[in-house]
Amino acid sequence: MLNNKKILFFVNNQIFKLINNNNLKFQYKYFSTSKLIKNEVKQNFKENSSLIDSFGRFHNYLRISIVEKCNLRCKYCMPEEGVKLTPSSDLLTKDEIIRLAKLFAFEGVNKIRLTGGEPTIRKDLVEIVSELSKIDGIQEIGITTNGIVLNRLIKPLIDAGLNNLNVSLDSLSAQKYAEITRRDGFQKVWRGLILSEQLMPKGKVKINCVVIRGINEKDVISLVEIGRELSFNIRFIEFMPFAGNNYEMKKFVPYREMLENIGKYYGVENIERLIDGPNETSKIQSNLIYRSIKIRYSSGAGWPLPNH
């Protein structure tokens, strides 16, 4: 039975909305990419910016990888023995990161996300976020993290200026979590998520879930339900086999299958297709992009989530 909450979920970079109104109709909203560009960029759009691509799309979102190391060994990401890493001396320093961000902000970028590796490994992460928050024009600062030390860092990060958070969590089962990550850390991540949900603005915490057949494909609905109960957006990501990770194509769960399973559980009539950002890849002709409301699932498969 659906409650009154609306939920956004992402599947394969397409956004859907689970609705609960009197008519429970399957609604669609279409907008052209060109209109989306102007609506998305607004004050930061610059006609002569070097961040406008050949399709006329303005890119106002920058991701910066600040470290290669990670304290997990997720099966879909890294061999159990690890990989050869770039020497620390060759990584971007804090000053270089800030200088780079300022250059992009001058061209119109207003959103920055720090990734890795695992960005919370950087001892100067809070300082980096603080300096980024002082840059003229930067409106949103986010990180993508595995959440292992989130319980300790989320408060100082928010105080420094963090206002967007993505946390990798592939299952609500501690056993499955350990199987996928090769580490015991579920409870740490969950505590960090709950604290983040309490401290962050509603809808600004997103869970990323890589869906792997035979391990966690049945967890999709559970995650969607968590998204309905708490202020989490949930993104489902297709597992992509690659050389060296010892997985086969049979582990792959296509996004259409994820979406179909969500539709079967909640009823197709309760899913609304909405618009995504102008730079997302569309599965529909005419450059249209799917979006959802208060349940979100993304690349690969999706879960119901709260508002953005």
C-alpha cells in the first residue's frame, strides 16, 4: 500500500517518480534539451564559455578525484589484492584542487563533487571542502564516499560547506555487504547514513547501489522502501563486467529488468517518468530524458527515494 510520500528513483541515469494521487495515473513530462539547458544553468550560463559542447549543452558540474586509495575492496571495482597506485606526490594537492575549482567556477561551474578512490582517506578533506565553499559561484559541494568513517566526518564536513552526499551501499544485509566489499563495515556505514539523514537537508543524501545478479538483485525493493521511509535518494547502477574482476556477464542485471521489477511491485500506474539534466544520456528518441519524483534509482537500477 502506497503512503502519501512521493519517491524519486534512478535507473540507468533515467529518473522516475512514484506517485500517489487520487487517480494514480502514469504521467509523463517531456522537455527539449535546449529548454533544459537554459533552465538548468540560469545565472551561470555564459554564451562564450569553454564548457559548452558541440551539442550546445552547458556543463556546470565538475567531479574531482582527489585520491586513488580505498579502504574497501569491492568486487566490482578492485581486485582483492589491490592495484598499483599513483605515488602520493603525483596527486593533486589541496592548493591545486582549489585553483582548478576556481578556474572552472570562472567558466560557470557551480557544482563540484569530490570522488576517489575514497575521498575521506584524505586528511585535508574538511579543509578542501571549506576552501571550495568560499569560491565565488560555487553553490553545491558534494562527495561520493563508501561511508565507513562518515559517522565521524559528516558534522565537520557539513560545517565546512558540504551540502550533497552520495554513499555507496549495495545491500541492507551485513552478510551481503561483506561479500561484495570484502570487509565488515555495514554497521559503520548505516550509522553514518542515519546521522547524515538527520543533519543534511532533506533529499540531499543519495545511496548508490551496484546491482549484481545472484547477490543483491533482490535488495532493490528493500532499498526503495528505505528511500520512502527516510530522506534518501537511491540510485541503482548496472554492474559492468570488465577484465580482471572475475565476474561474468551472467552477473549483469539490465536496467529494464530493474525497472520492470519495481513496476510490478508498486504498479506501473504509480510510476511517473520525469526529466533529467540536459547532459544525461537518454534511452528515448528525440533527446528526451526520463525523470522521477520521490523515489530515485539511477544507472543500472533504481530505488524509491525522497525529493532531490
